[in-house]
Amino acid sequence: MLISCGAPVAGAWADPESLSVFARRAEHLGYHGIWSFQRLLAGVDQQLPPVYRSVLDPLLALTFAAAYTSRVRLGVAVINIPYVAPAYLAKQAATLDVLSGGRLDLGLGTGWSAPEFAATGSEPEPRGRRVAEYLQVLRTLWTDPVASFEGELYRVPPSSMAPSPVQAGGPPVLLGGTADVALRRAGRLAAGWVSSSRLTFDEVARGAQIVRRAAEEAGHDPDEVRIVVRAVVRPGRRDDAVPLSGDWAQIRAGAERYAEAGVTELFYDLNFDPLVGAPGAGREAARERAEEILTALAPPG
């Protein structure tokens, strides 16, 4: 199982210095990738976790991090596709892939925030058809000399998009979601699944099985399917409701359970620690705590 981490994109520590230093530090310590997430805005009446109150744009943050690194992968979990036209995201993703030398992993979801749908003039339904068409648009723009698509929701007139991504076929696309239909879609249409951090070990294991089975039924190699999990880390007192809590040995033991559940990549998202990613967290204290966690949980070797 690959070990990655979340980039500084939320709260007081989401600033240029933290992002550049953290990205370089993660690469130096041998982390496989750094991950961001998307939150456009927070409705005044929404009951949201503090981490969602102040968030950098995920692709811009990763582009900034790319300039300070050369090896570490750059992932987003996830961009909500109803908010942005597929041609626009195809251009953004191709650009970041070119500027980073082919290091982007693109996670996509269908969204859940009513204020964000209203603010972007979008809606998620029909989810299945929207995702399928969106992926077809991305792939024709990334791979075909003359791209073209005619769907019910999206249209691309015969055209070309350049430069092409560095990665053959474009950046790997992973899909979010927890419903069985979303899991099967991830296995059938994408490179893998980005799981919610709220799922239990058993739920992750079951989800991974559904994704891999759908991939195999679609003629893909189930062993090549990626299962990526965001992990909330709580060093200190053990809390059975948080799988990766307690002392460092207990946290590593929890990580091993994810590996046993079929996870191929685990990323410790320090943004979800209230002492790091909440708007009220002190910047210097957040950096110190993040450095402690990042160093203690660095991959072996």
C-alpha cells in the first residue's frame, strides 16, 4: 500500500510558505503523493466541519506545489464535475500534467452541497449519465487528434486540444461515491475509487470488492484497480471512532488494516485535524503539528 498525505489547502496553514515547504518535505520523506480537495464556498446556514470553511482551489494549489517538487504525485479528491464544463477541466488537468511532468491523479465526484450547486448553476442528476459522458469528453480531448462528442448533456464540436497531457491517455481518473451504483461505475469506467474517510474498514473492504468485480466484468484487470482512501489522523488519545488515532504504533496498525481491506493508497489528510486545518488554528502551531505527524508516519525507507 502506498502512503501519501494531504497538502496544506485548508485553514490558517494554507499559505504559500506552508505549501511549498510541506510539498518539498513530503517528497524528501518518501511520500508517494500529496492530495488536495475541493470546496467552493460554505453557505451561511450550512452546518459544515470547520475544515470546509477556508479552502484553496485544488488544482491551483497542486500547480504551486508542482513547482517546488519533481517526483511526488499530485492528486485531487475530488473535483465535483457538475460545477465545471468537461472541456475546461480537460484543459486545466492537461496543463497541470504538462507542468508537473506527468504527475497528476484526477479524482472526480458529483457533489453534495446545495449552495455550491446554486452558485454554479448546476445539478448532479442524472449522475450516472453525467459521469459517463464527462469521462468520454475528457478522453477524446486528451487523446484524439480531432476530438468530437455528441451526448445528451455535453457536446464537443470537431476540434483539437493541445498540448496533450504527458501521461498516455491523460491523467488517471478515479471516481468518488459510496452507493453501490457509484462503486460499480468506478470499476467499470475509471482507474479506481476514492473512498470517503467516514467509511469503516469493513465498508472499505466491501467497496473495494464491488469496484474490482465491476472492473473485471467490464474486461479490465482487477489487480490494476486503484483504491485510494483519505485517512483522518488523530495523534494522542485513542478514539475507536477514529481508526487512525492513538499513539504512532496504533495509527500504523490502523493503516495496516486498510491495506488488508484492499486499499492500494492511503493518504493522511492533516487538513482534517482541527489543530491543523480549522480556520481558528494558529499557523505556527499547525505547521509544527503537521511536521510532527508527517515525520512520524513517513513511509519506511
